Amino acid sequence: MIDYSILEIPTVLNPPINLIDIIYNCPVCDYEFEIDMFVDDNSFVKCDVCEHITKFRIKKI
């Protein structure tokens, strides 16, 4: 059973990628929060309301 979501980030850059002022809605409770961090394939964010985890996947294009 998967208890997390995956957010793919298509990019030509090499990780870590700096995400600045990204507004993201939790796929479970639709809570809106801001992502402002360096991410790679091991990074994740946790919803403040329902604690759902969203993992990042860097996809080279």
C-alpha cells in the first residue's frame, strides 16, 4: 500500500533543484501550502493538516 504521493519535476538541470514560491495543494485534503526549498529524489514535504507525504521525483528531460 502506497501512503504517499509523487510529484515529478521535469528539468534539464542537475539536482538539487531550487524550488521557490511554489504553491502546492495536498492531494488528500486540498490544503494549500508553499514549497520553498532545494529538492532532489530523496526530498519530500508533509502536509501541515493531514500529514500526507509528497515525495519529489526529478525527471531529466
